[in-house]
Amino acid sequence: MSETNSASMNAANAVVDEVVSSTMSKDKPRDVWVGFDLGGTKMYAIVFDGELKPIGKARKKTKGFEGVEVGLKKIQATIQEALEQAQVDPSRIRGIGIGCPGPLNIEKGMMLEAPNLGWKNVPIRKSLETAFGCPVVVLNDVDAGVYGEWCFGAGKGARCLVGIFPGTGVGGGCVYHGQIFQGANHSCMEVGHIPLISDSLPDGCGNMGTLEAVASRLAIAAGAAQAVYRGKAPWLQKKTGANLAEIRSGVLRDAVENGDEAIKQLIVAAANHLGLGIVTIVHLLSPEIVVIGGGLAEAFPKLLVKTAEDYAKNRVMPSYTGTFKVVLAKLGDDSGAIGCAAWAKRVIQSRQGINPLF
């Protein structure tokens, strides 16, 4: 790993270590881990035993428009519900890992900017450490999903694994030699903001022509709503009309299966753009596996994932031909929460000399 990456993780671990020391109790066993996936549309908590087997779950709609204060309280309430389902007292939590969208300050445990939530500079780690009295590890949500796939899923044990998760935005992450690839101070791998074309509608940050602007589920849904309005998607029109909020991944799949050719072409175009993004990633990192995850990928394992793979393989430099494969993620909705818990366990235990990170 790079010196900057190592320095960033060491700084973050030092903060975690302080909380570990202050929250460990000789009287009460701390034997469970919590993984939390904060997404643009939903938040999801899973409580795990010491072997990272799930024992309790809870989820809520995110509704980022309600604001940061409401959102932080909702995160705490979701964790509490998962603990109640697991019949576990909060005092038994050994650590919490939380995956958050957008760039993060890893050292401070802060969400810097989540464009699809409208949140900025959120002290997410401080909030949860205060609420639950245990160490909290903050990481990018897609980093968490990719780490989950590296630990238990489609990229298990890969030397270099890259993940792309098209959803409300397009997130990316990388696990390199068993470590989450992170920047000096901030999370990185914001592949959704790679500029691909000279112009288009803006992405969540207002940037034109990015991968997110043309290949996210939200972008596809917007195109589908236009197709309905123009009379080019008759099945979808009967099902949802042009209501953007109702045009989800499963509905898009059903529209294609019921003969809406315009919707199929939107998926193919998005897949080709994903393929172009993969070309850039392959030339930069040369991963042996690229995992595509999220509801859109699950709805279109061939039309999206295979099309993206074929496009990428036809566009990379000849020397990279045959060096990588593009696969569908295996863990589904659980990947982020599993990855959060697994990474939190790794970071926290590494400060005690157990399975050191570096």
C-alpha cells in the first residue's frame, strides 16, 4: 500500500484505539459487531456475532431531505431495532462499521458531502460513539460493499478487486491485497464522477457528462420517464406513468420483459457507458475482477453486466485482453453491512495486534 494510504489508516486507527481503550469493560462481554449501510434510499443495520454471522436486522427509508439531525437519530433507531431483534444489549457491541455515500474524511470520521442526500460535513462517527459507547469505523458505502464481496462473495481473495455499484448515483471501490484502497485523508474511487462525454445532464454534484450522469439507475429512470411521456414505453406507462419515484430497478426489468424496446435501449446505453468506465479502471489498476452490484445489476445480469463486460473487453489495450472479468455481486443488499462489520472488526482488532493491517 502507498505511504499516504498507510498514514491515513494509521491516523484513523489511532482515534479508534482511543475509543477502544475507553469503552472496553472487564465486567461486560463485548462480543457482537454492527454493520450499517447508509444509502440514498434506505438504511440497513445488521448485528453479527463474533464470527460475523448475522443475528439481527433492521432497515428504514433514508429520506435524506428530512435533514441531518433527523437522519442521525434514524440511524441510531435502526441500529437499536436490529439489536432488539438480535436480543442483544447495546453494551455488548464491540464495534460499529458504517458505510456512507460520497467522499469522507477517514481520520475525522466525517461525511464531507453526500450529494444524493443533501448532507455535508456530518460528524457520523462522533454521533454513533456518543450514542452507543463503542468504537466506530466510518468508510465509504461502496468500499464496504466491495470489501464484503472480497471477504465472502464474488471477489473472494482477489489480489485486486474493483466494484462498481450503479444506484441513485454510481459508486466505486477497490480492495488491493486485502486492504481497502483509500486516499491520504479522504475516501477515493469516486468512479461515478469520471467524466466520459463532453456534455449531458448533471450528476448529483452538478458535473456534466460523468458516468453517474449517464449510467446511474436514477439517470435511466429519468430517461424512462421521458420515454413514457413521449409514448415510447406503453407497458411502463400503464404500470407507473412518468412518476420517477416509481420507476425502480424491478419495474424497469418488467418493462423490458414486456416489450418496451425504448427501455431496453436505455439499459444497453448505460451498460456501454459502464463498460467505458471499466476501461479506464482497467488501464489504471489492472484488476482481475470487476464486480457490479446493486439492484439494477441484479435486475439485468446479462443486459447490463455482460454488455458492460463485452464493451470493456473490446476497448482495452490489447495487452489487457483476457486479464480481467466482470461479474455480478453475490451478496445482494447485505454486502455493504457485511463489509462494514468485517472492516470494523479488522481495524479495531488490528490496533490490539490481531491480524494487523500493515
